[in-house]
Amino acid sequence: STLSQRINGKWDIWEFNASKCRFTEAEAEVLIDHALHEAERGFPFTHQSLYEKGEEILKAKGAAQGTPFKPLGKQWSHNFLNRY
């Protein structure tokens, strides 16, 4: 069935889930680098700091594309850490 779906142009679950991600791989790298940079400076990791940086990126992205800003969810930073 998987082969049949691929031949017919349907997405697999990995592609579908990737399409729902609000950050590109490059933006995710910026968030990871932010967390590492904070650690190098001796600041402990906080979900709030990661959340704020994520929202900052989304606000800039929305302003550049002319789309409204939609805030991140409450558990976003936990999900981001699980993914990356």
C-alpha cells in the first residue's frame, strides 16, 4: 500500500508532519545555536528563553511575508527539544 500511495503522489507520514512544522531547518538551527550560545555564556537553559527566541523568529518571518503572527503553544519548547 505504501508503494501504491507513493506512485499516486500521496505524502508519507514523515512528509506530512514536516509540512506542519512552523520553522524551516535553517530557523531550527538558529534556535539550537541560540541555546548553545546561552550555555557557552554560562546561563542555564530555560524553556522561556527558547520560547521567546522562537516567537521572535516567527514575528520577523510574519512581518516579512505579510502574514499575521500566531503565537507558539504552551508545550512548544518541550516538543522542539524532543524533535531536535
